[in-house]
Amino acid sequence: MPGFVATTRLLSRAPAASIGCRQSWPAARPFHTSTFQKQAAPVRPSHLLPEFSLQDKVIAVSGGARGLGLVQIEALLEAGATVHAIDRLPSPSNDPKSGFSEIAKRARDEFGTSLMYHQADVRNVPELNGIFRTIADQAGRLDGLIAAAGINHETPALEYLPEEVDRMMSINVTGAFMTAQAAARQMVRLKQPGSICMVASMSGTIANRGMYAPAYNPSKAAVIQLARNLAAEWGQYGIRVNTLSPGYILTAMLQSLFDDFPDRKNTWPKENMLNRLSLPREYRGAGVFLLSDASSFMTGSDLRIDGGHAAW
């Protein structure tokens, strides 16, 4: 499943507890001794392009407990950012396969920065707004967001149930919208420019051959169009909004999908110009680019990285 093959299990049907916006919000659970303790800056070669640096930036990543979101988090940390991961999992450290704890340790020991975790469902809007307010208040800033939470569900169009369509749209579209809104509200409040990257998919541009995605694909097309409209509204505040549209990503979850549809393992790589599937690490630079000054004049755009799949 393009774009979200590594995140299809991030959101369940169980709703998060509703919390009023006026309540006092607990600080994130840090993965080191002090959430905002000043760390020694990591040593970086002086010849690196400074516009790609995220030193001292504060960035949130939804859907960040594992999958593509976690891959983006590691790259942001290496670029110098302080990162807040948001996900519905109670604790990502309970999943040793995710590598979250190891990345948090590297953030502290190697990169001189920090990784914090917040549990939230992107459909719980009051909780989202409370978390973003807490991040902004504690750090005194909020510089960026990668909205990577999302799901996929394959069913032939003639068999799709309305409740499954509603669930898909509530997470992939409304959830992404409300996450971006929560981040932008803090940027506007603090009178601080920022950058928002919404993870879409090449499926927002094409209809995938042989994949039953009559709800998923429109949800990703909606994210691309949503980002254009947010960019148009929020440009006056210095907030840039772009989308990242991955192609097929080779992950453990995709391998599991190939067990159910073995023909796809052979046909999907042949459908792009590079004749292979992508790896999660091949999107690391894209997130850093979109959230850094390297893309300072880019907004309302879609960065599609699909091996030329949609260019045939």
C-alpha cells in the first residue's frame, strides 16, 4: 500500500479518551532525564549545507511510533531537531521491533537533542490541541509538523461498507487536517513561521493497478488538495504546507501483504521506471528538505517520490 504500508495499524477502532481543552495537560513522557534540558550540540562538519540544518527547531510527527513516521523522526533528529512523536500506541518502547527506544537513545547520546512521546488518536481533536499547546508552551516555539498517521483498507468497491469509508476518511483526511490545524494554531499564536509536511501518496495521483483502494486513493487525493488550500490560507503567517507522496515502500507489512497477494511481489516493481520497490530510508532526506530552510520558497506543492510510477 503506497505511502502508508508501514502505518496501517497505527489507529484502531477504539476511540481515545476525550479530554477537555481547558484541562491541565501532562508533559510528554521523555526518553531521557530532562525533557527540555539543554544538550551539547553535536559536532557537525562545517562544510554541510546550513539550509538543511534543523538545529534548535522543535518538530512534531504524528504516526511517529514506527514505520515511515519513525524513519522521518530519525532523520530530523540527525539534522538537529527536537522531536515530539504522536501516536495512539500506549508506549512505543514496548515494541522492540520498532526501534523507537534506540533512536531516542541516539538522539541523546549522539545528536545532542531529544525525542519525546505523546499518546493520542488523531481523531481526538481536543487532545491534539492540548498536546500541541503543551509542546509550544514548554519549548516556546513550534517549527514544524510531519503528519504521517494513516491507514489503508482494501475492499472491492462493490463490497465497501459505508462505515469503513467513514473510518478511512476520518483518519486519513479529517485526522490529518485537524493535526495540521493544531500545529498551525500554535505557530500563529506564537507569531512564528513554520513548515508542515502532510504525508500523502502517489495513490492520490493514480489508480493503482490491481489494488482495491476506492476509499484510500481518494483520501490521499484529498490530502494533496487540502495541503494546497492550507498553504493558500496560512502563507500570510509564514506557514508553508506541502505534501510528500511516496510510492510502494518495502516494509515488513508489505512483505505480509505479498503473502496474501504473491503476484504483486513480481508485478509492482515493474510498474515504475526503476523496476524496484523503495526502501523507507529513501525518504529521509525528503522530510528534512521540506521542514528546513532548503525549501523556504516551496509551499502548496506535492513532492512525489515514486520511482517514476506516475510519469509513464
